[in-house]
Amino acid sequence: MNETNDVMVMTIDASMVGIRLDKVLSMVYPSYSRNQCALWIDHANVLVNDKPSKPSYKVKLNDVILIEPSSIDDSTIQPQNIPLDILYEDHDVIVINKPKGMVVHPAAGHTHDTLVNALLYHCSDLSGINGIKRPGIIHRLDKDTSGVLIAAKNDTSHHFIADQFADHTTEKIYIALVDGIINEQGGSIDAPIGKDPKFRLRQAVVEGGKRASTRFAVLHRFDHHTLVAVKLLTGRTHQIRVHFDFIHHPVSNDPLYGKTTLHSVDGQLLHAYRLKVVLPNDHMVHPFTAPLPSYFNDALDEYGYTHDILDHLDRLIASLSDALKIGME
């Protein structure tokens, strides 16, 4: 490998033939992750035989690789040493208990302090299927929704998990506090969701929207609010928030769809409590649970809630399984 100032040139030998370009670069630059190397390639700071290439390109014998990492824009996604609450991790996936207030991936106005920044620091490799701004990301949670989220470390595991989300074979259980009293023990909300024609930042139940199905069961009733377990059969943007607003029981403290305000909490009272998914390493179903966080408990305390029910939350959800299965047949 020849080096001239910050530009390096290398020729592929027999030991590297057939390896992905981004992996070759991570071997050459061991202090950089494969995802960072993919950024170089995507920004044309790496040329193969004097031409731009792709991270997935498998190098050939005598390919000439020109590398100019110093010209990479430092404003691109950078790893950050942000503590993660890791529920599970293996060589294929990582399961996180995402905190309230954390954006999942960089977007306009949020280029730092996202879950992706944290994952890039923690994981040497992440899947690249969703591009350089969303490495590893299979599904999302809204900024102020806490709870279980799974990310993929390689493209094979990404496809394996994403197919389950697409086929609706995962089980996603949320806990929400909603406004008003729901008298039924449980119910179904089947209403299509699309862009709200009146408010750009909102989704709404609209004619011609995408199919959306939600099941819920009541856990506890307060004087003016209801604690519910919610099961998603589809995964539309803001689905739980939109559907409960549609039935006139918006998620409490929701800045977009709600009406009540709790001074102790920022954002909606919604928590991704459990995710059941088949993992690629053993093809077995694994349940991952994120206990209700302190902010949720504090909010319930404002209503004089005792924690007896929370201590038996798993048993209660199991006992309400029939209600959560309404309309699934």
C-alpha cells in the first residue's frame, strides 16, 4: 500500500479477492468501523480503478483502490459514546431499551445524540440496507416513545428480522395511558392511516390511507384516564397515537394528538413494553421486555396510582390475551 499525503493507494491481492469493499477498508483502517468506511465509499472518497463504487462491491484481483479519508465531511454521522441500555446482544442483532427523548436516526435538526450515533460507537458493524443515515435500523420508535427496539448488525440478519415485521409475525406490546375512560375490556381499531391533509406533521385516519390494525386491552381505569396494553398488527407512523385519537381517547400528554398536559413529563405516555421475534442465530422465538421507566411511573403517581398492578404487569397482559387477539383470526 502506497501513501501520498492523505491519499492511499492499494492493489488487491489474492488474500482479499471476493471481500466486500467496506470490509476491506475496515481491515486497512482498523480504528474505523465498517459503517464509517461505507460512508467514505458513498461520498466518493474511495475509488476503484478510478471510478466510484459501492460498499457491497466485492473486490477483484489487481483492483486499484484509491482512498482519501481526510476529505470526508466531519458533519457526516459520527459515533458517539452514549450509554445504551442493552437488553440482548449477539453477533447478529442488538436489542435496546430506548430512552424517552432519543431520536432513532439522524434527520433534519437531529444530526447528533441519536440511537444510530450510539450504535456506531458500540458496534463494529451494522447492516447497511437502510443507507448511511440509518445503519442497522429495522424499525423505529418515535422520539418520546421509550422501550424495546431491535437493530441488525449485518444485512442477512436485517432481512431475516425485517421479513417478520413485514409479514406481521412479530408481537409488539405497548403500554399507554390514554385520556378518558374506556368502558370496554378491550377492542379493535381498524382504520386506514395517511398524511393529515390539514397538519403537515400529523398522520390521520383518512380515506385511501394504508391499512392499520390495533388491538387493546384495559389494565386499569383512573378517574379521567385509562391504562391500556396495546398490540400492533401493522406498523404505521404514529399508529397508536392516531388510532386512540380517532376513538377520542388520545394518548395522554401527546404534543401532536393529545389534550392533557403533565408538568412532570415531556411527550406522550407511550412505552414499547415487549417485542417477540425469531432470532437468526437459533431460529427460536425470543421475548424482550423493557420495564416501565421511571418517567411513566412518575406520571402515574400524579394520578394517585399505586404500583400493585405494575408489579404484576406480565400476568395481567397474559390474562388479557383474549382481548388482545380480537379480530386476529
